[in-house]
Amino acid sequence: MSEKLQYSFIAILTALTVPIMILNILGGVVSGIWLAILGEWGEIIRGIIFIVVSGFAISFALMPSLLFAGPAVMAIEKGKKTLGVFFGFLSVLYTVILITVWCVWIMWLFVSSATADSFIPLLIWSYGVALAPWMWLAQKDQQGGGGNEYSIFTTFFAQISYIIAMLMFFFGATFRTIATVFGTTMIIGGVLQMLFAFIIDKQNKALSYESQFPIGENQFNKSGGLRVCPNCSAKIEKDANFCTQCGREINSNS
């Protein structure tokens, strides 16, 4: 990935992060006070119960994704990247479906019986109820080494998807259309997640190789019968007289 493309992607994510942060910080408080003023205490209590209980329920619901994630890691470690990508995609797809079903259901649950006065606060309130357990699980992964360093990435796209869904519902879209757009956005996020994981893994392997075969040192790759050019560090055949990368002559003692 070019440096310009990386900066552009970071700039886009930064721009999207600002409204998400505002909604995360103020959305629950503002909508909660709004609903309290309207006397919608039942919706407030129901939302709090969902937030408390749903984190543990979703943890169990996510367990089947490990059936795909485990084989994916094992396949990649054995060099079977195609098989690893296949199982990895199945794991991501399961998570995407679970998030989509959960979030769309929560939105429907809270706004389907809303009145003209409570429609907007319930829509905002549903955002916090739907995404609170996913943010909690992502935070646990980061702090406790849960084994999914990309969970923040997934949660970020879930937040974007929910904001899009809120806007669509506000302008009269059906839940079927909302679910389709929500799921599509999450799949795009999942594909980007796998792409970045692949790029980072490739960069880590390159750094690991450079640490084992530093430039200017005559080191050998025993597994492949290769050696490293002392000038440019390119891998060349053990018996080559010239480097195929920089053209430097390689003596027999290199």
C-alpha cells in the first residue's frame, strides 16, 4: 500500500471518528434525559437491562466464529494461505451476520412503537443499546489480550453502519433495506480488516527476515539453498556469480 493511500485512508477514518466520538459520549446522556422528560422510563430501563445482559450473551454467540478462526490461523502458519483466507472469511462473515442481526433487531425493538415525540431520542438511545456490548468486548480484547486485535476495527465499522442505518430509517427506509445496507457495509469492513491483517503480517515477516539477514552480512538461507547479496540484501542462488537484483559480482567466499 502506497504511503499516499495510507494517509488518505487515515484521513477518512479520522473524519468519521469525530461524529462517532460525539455520539458515543453524548448520545446516551442526551437521549436518556430526553426520554426521561417524556416519561419513557420503561424504554430507559429496558435499554439498561439490555446493555448489562447483552455483553455476556453476545460473548457466547460469538463462540462459533472460533470454529473458523482456529483453522484459519493454523492454515496460514502452515503456508496454506488460500485455505487460511477461506476460513478467515467465514469467521468474519459469521461475525458480520451476528452484528447485523443484533443491531437491526435492537433498532426495530426500540423505534417500532415510538411516537412522534419519542422517535428521535429512541433512535439515538437504540444506538447505545445496540453497540455498547460490542464496544465492551472490543475493549476487553485490547486490555486483556483476547486474541482479536482487530475487534476495534470491526466495532468501528459497526458504528458507521448503525449511523447510516439511523439516517436511512429517519428518511423512511424499510428494515429490509436497512439490514441489506448495514450488512454490506460490515462486509466491506471485514474485507478491509482481512486486507490490513495480510499487509501487516507480510510487513512483520519482512522485518523478521531483515533481522535474520542484515544488509552487508554474508548470511545463508539453509532451507532454500539461497544466500543474501552483501550489497542489496536480495536473495540469490547459492552458486550465482552475480546478484540478479543489483548486478554486483559475488565471489565464492561470500
